[in-house]
Amino acid sequence: MTGPAATGPADPVLVVGAGLVGTSVGLALRRAGARVHLQDHDRSALVVAGSRGAGEIGALGADGRTADGYDVRLVVVAVPPGRVAEVAAASLAAYPQAVVTDVASVKAEPLRVLAARVEPADIRRYVGSHPMAGSEQSGPWAAAAELFDGRAWAVTPHPTADAAAVTTVAALARGCGAQVVTMSPDEHDLAVARVSHLPHLLSVLTASQLLAAPTEHLRLSGQGLRDVTRVAAGDPALWRQILVANAAPLVQLLHGVRDDLDALLAGLATGDPGVTAVLDRAVDGTRRIPAKHGGPPRVEAVVWVSVPDRPGELARLFADAGDSGVNVEDLRIDHDPGRPTGLVELVVQTEAAGRLVEALGARGWSVHR
Amino acid sequence: MTGPAATGPADPVLVVGAGLVGTSVGLALRRAGARVHLQDHDRSALVVAGSRGAGEIGALGADGRTADGYDVRLVVVAVPPGRVAEVAAASLAAYPQAVVTDVASVKAEPLRVLAARVEPADIRRYVGSHPMAGSEQSGPWAAAAELFDGRAWAVTPHPTADAAAVTTVAALARGCGAQVVTMSPDEHDLAVARVSHLPHLLSVLTASQLLAAPTEHLRLSGQGLRDVTRVAAGDPALWRQILVANAAPLVQLLHGVRDDLDALLAGLATGDPGVTAVLDRAVDGTRRIPAKHGGPPRVEAVVWVSVPDRPGELARLFADAGDSGVNVEDLRIDHDPGRPTGLVELVVQTEAAGRLVEALGARGWSVHR
């Protein structure tokens, strides 16, 4: 029988919902040394999550205490968006000593519903949150302790939340390996409307124009089209829930998009400089996106290398790139099974690209920018 | 003194314009064994292209013949879109034995201007084309013989083009390593409006909405936003030329987008099933995009692997993935300089993902889907 961890996330933790995110929270908390309990009305999901080591099943008493006599200190509600308020209200009632949070991708509407259901004294123990991580997969099999590593995790206190509850939820996020970003529920919803839901919808609008195209036309597709439309392949049922739950800020942004679209339509026909103005604003917009791990935006360059399709060639390339002292930020392989070589894109900081080209060229690689 | 190559692209070739595409055409043709001459009124670009081995400079006589007495058989016009018709007309006049092509990204409008300038007998020797390859860089330093390898190259004959001229231009594309896609100039312009210019504009509309966002909101940015907005960072001056030159089909598609946008705006406020209909159509649209090298669309899955930031670990991962017998189609590194491990995304065919996860897990990698 051990006491609560002296540092790290508060525990014992109860995770309600053994899907992708709930199971990953359990795995990440276990990695951090916390005691985790799991609940889900889907028994098979629960068994999978338990077998993967995400937490204990059935070891909480009717009094909301663990078998060794500890009160649950934190409940993480990881259920579909439409059920968050109901499960959070039940958790506040069942675990009167616990802080309650959820991980849904929209924050203002569930809070409004929850606040109408519970006593003002109880809502103080609720602080919503939203880890900016996911996967194209779903369910406990797709879960991973590493899912949140280095990702942003929004913590969204309402005005009457207890300061200690905010601290507890922030410690949960950090304990899972994430970086905490604190903002109000309304701010959060506007932010994700802009950086996630709007990009999704414009990707959808691009992809839906492809249906009418002759197959031959699509042979001219390039990487630009693949990049713009990648997210549009996401699950329509899930996305409809998210978009409808966040309709207000999204509709506001879409009106701005329609104004820009009308300006483009007017300008294109006449070669008007208004077209350039929209293109210029977009370039400035892309420069505001932070680098992958929250650092300031960085200007990156791509270096292309032809790599023979023989075992060991990629390993040799990475060794040579490593010896050059240039940090490779990202890479892509463009491999054509029908050809004897593949093209590898190495993404590096612009000022280092020349050095990398020179170093690889000196070792006999066919390389260009 | 050697005769023209018995197989492969017709030569001698004259490439007019020593920018990225022109210099790359020269390098690719030289790789294929063809004789190449270069011209550009920008002397410094010309010298760079020559020094890189893209072709000979100043060795064409006033009679349009090479020093060793051969007629130029093919002229590749690789100048900015606005100058294509003028340079193509001059080339048809100066090289009466030659086929003339260009590599601009819009085909109908330059053809219309050219046809108004030259005799019907001469226009038969002109066949436009468009290699679907580029780079974020420009100029002869960024050129590469490999630029067109495995890419589509549209060949766009007009109704009065000589069959032999079409064959010559198709052989040029194949000689540069590309795959030929033949269609009319109007079809080409509609196809690129849909697969390139429209995605560019919707990426632009997404990115321009970022300007008004508080910096803190942008901390919630994820890979989806980066993917959708990547192309919006492209050169506004160049894109304005392309978009205005292809305004007619683009405006037609943008009206379709505006109809979809209005349906979304109407549906979002009421949770209407029309939202799902647009999302469903988009999923179907993404499934029509061919795989990278022109094969049928394939369903791919992502496998995530945590890789310790130590020399040799990536090489060991590729060796282990290779041993599993699963073909890695693409990969990305998500490397956080502040953390001791990086996440590597391996893109594989869906049916092989389970096998890869198992094989890597058995060798001790921390891996998930």
C-alpha cells in the first residue's frame, strides 16, 4: 500500500471511456507512475484497455474509494462529445473529493449544459481540457502512451473554477508529456475553429470538387492536392458532431472566407490586384504557424536526394547527413516501386541547406534543392 | 561528329529559358544522351545552366544549325507564361525544321495568342506541354536531371497539330523520365484548375484567416493546418499570373465551391444532414486521387514508432522494417529537439500495418498505429 505520488499528476485517477484518447491517457499516466482506474460501458473496449496496461478495472468501491482506501482525486471524462456533460455531472456527484475534466474537442457548449445540471459549488471542481492529439485510427488498440508527447494540451478554466482544480488538470497534461496552453472555453473554441475546423472544411470543399472530374484529369494530381485534401478523408460522422457543436465561431469564420472568395471571383475575371492582396495575406498567414513543437515559425528548405533502392542505402544517407552536422527536421520518401531509385526529401533550416547539399554531394549522392 | 540518336528524344534540342524547368529539361535530356543547346537573355542564368552541364551555349549558327551542320529538331520554350506565345512564334520562324513546345502551366490562352500570330502551316509544328513538377526554389541552381522522374507530363495537341510533332513532344517527356498524359489544351486547363489551382486558392483562403488570430490561439495548430496551408506559402506574383491566365475554368469551379459553402453555412446552424452530405462527398473525392506514381488509389495506414535520439537508431529502424517484408511507402519524422526521442510515421498499405507493428514490437520498438 503506497501513498499518492509526491510529484507528478494527482492520483488515483479514474478514466471514463476506453477509446483511443482515454486509453492513451491511462497508458501515459501509468508511464508517469500514477495509479489509474478505468470504466466504460463497452465491456470489450474496457478489457482491451486493461490488457494493454492502461489501468485497473472494477477495483473502485461504491464509496468512490480504491480497494486500499484512497479517494479518487481526478476523473478524466473521455466519452463522445455529446455525452460529456452527462458523464461529467455524474462524476462530480459520485466523487465529491475529485477534480473532473474532459478531453472533448469543443469546450463552451458542454460547459453550458453541465453548469445547468450541477450545483455552483460542484462546478468549481470541473475544468475542461483538450489534448491536441489524435490518430486516424480509433479505439483502445490504437492507443499509445506517447500519443501526447510534445503536443499542445489546452486547459480551459471557467471563471468560477477552483485554482487548485486548474493546477490538477495542468499537471495531468504535463504528466502525459504534453505542453499546457491555458485559455477560456470561448477562446479555445474560436482557436480550434480557426486552426482545425476551418482547415478541415476547406479541405472538404476542395475534395468534393474532385467527384465530377474525369479520371484522366486526376492523373495530373501532385503533392499539393494530396496535402490540401488529406484531412478531408476523416470520418464524416465524427466531424459532423464536432463541426455542429462548434457552429457559432465556425460560421463567423466562414463568412470571412466567403468575403475573400467573392473578392477572388471578382478579381480573377479582370486580372485585378485584389487577387494578389489575398495571396499576399495568405503567405503572411502561413508564417504565423508555429513550428511542430511550439517554437517560433522557422523557414525551412527541402533538399532532394536520389537514393538507390538497395538495402542499407537509406541508413548510409542518414549517417552521411548526420556527419554533416545539419539537423534534419523532417523527411519524406517519394518511392516509385517501378524505378530503381527513390527520391528522399530532407527538410532542414534554410541557412543549412547549402551546407547539406555540399556535404552529401562530396560523398557521391545525387542531390539538389 | 555523331549523328542524331537512333532512339530516345529527337535532337539537337534548343531550350529557350535557363530557369528551373528549362535547365532541368537540359540536364534530363543530357542524361538521356541528347545534344542540347541553351539560350536565355539573362546571361548569368545562362552561364550557370551551362556550367551545370545542361547544354551548350552560343554554338548555334544564324542559319539555325549546329556547328557540325545539324538542324535543330526540337525547341523547348521554358519562359514565363506571359512570354510563351511570343517566343514560340519566333522559334517557329527561326527553326523551320523544328517542332516547338513549351512547358507553361496553362495551355489554351497561349495557343490562342500564338495561332493569331503565325501561319496555319507553321502552327502544325507546335504542340504545347506541361510537366507536373516543380520545386519551391527557382532558377538554374535549383535544377536537377531527376526533376521529372516518375511525374506526369501533359502533352496537349491542338486539332491541327502534326502527328509527328505530337510524337516528338511525347518522346521528350519520356526522355526526361516522365509519364505522358495526352489531352486537349482546354481539358488540360480544366484539369489543372481542379487538381492544382483550386486547391491552391482554398489553401490561400485558409491561411489568410490566420492573420486575425491571437498568437496564443495558433499554439493549438496541428499537422492538419500545416498540410492544408503548405502550398499557400508559394510566390504570390507567380501564382497570380497562373490563376489569371486560367481564370475561366477556375471561376466555374469556384462557383461550385461557393454553392457548397452556402450549403454548409445553412446546415451548420441547424445541425442539418446537408453537412454530412458534403463531408461524405469529400471522402469519396479523396479516394479518386491516384497514388504518387500514377497507380490506383491505395488505402494507407500510419504506424508510429518512438526512436531514441542516438546515432544509428534510424538506420536500425529501417533495417528492422526492411526485414519485416513490409514496403514503407512514405515516412515522416516528428522530431522535437527538446526531447530524447522522436516519433517516426511509417506509411504502409493498410493490410500490412498489423504485420509491421508486430515485427517492430518483437524487436523492442515502442510502436503503435
